[in-house]
Amino acid sequence: MKRILFFLFVSLLVSGTMYSQSLENEATPSNSTTTEQLVSTFYGSKLSSNSHNPCKGATIRVCGTIEWKLITENSAQTRVVKQIKDADGTVLSVSDFFVAKPLKAVKGDIIKFRNKY
């Protein structure tokens, strides 16, 4: 009889622990979406076809911008939407791709890329 009560107590204890862990997992959503945007402004006399710097010539006139929108739904991969716009805000090109890195790593790579050009 003591063994039966002991096993009953242990089974109640284990099931209670498993139930609390399942509630803890439900409290934190795994599909949280994070979005960040980076914008680079370029100055020049006219637009060029170079994807690194869409402007030609040295001047204070804004001739284009490149916008990166970073979207991540989990920490494993990041969706990158890159838009190149002219001075009037007209979209010249759009690139949409996935990177197998977390958002912070992709953001750091873009900032290094921007500072390089």
C-alpha cells in the first residue's frame, strides 16, 4: 500500500511539473516578428547604374537613397528588402532575399558595407 501511495505521489509531482513547463512555453510566442530599417543617402550630380553608390560627381545635392528593411520571424534567418530610390523618391529597383543569419549580424554587415562605399 505504501508503494502505491508513493508512486501516485511521484506521478502527480511529475505531471504537475510537466504542466507548468508547457504553460511556460506557451507564454513566450515563438513567432515574434522584428522589423528594422536602415537608410543610406547619397549625394551627387546625377544618377548612375552602380548598385553600391547610385550617384556620380561630388556635390551636396541628394541624388538617391538606398533603404534596407530587415524582417525576422525567428532568430535563424532574416528577410532583406532593398530599395534604391532617386532624389524624387521614385523606386528604381527592389531586391528581396533571405539571409541565413540573425538580424543583428545582417544589420552589422549592412553597416560595414555602407561605410565601405
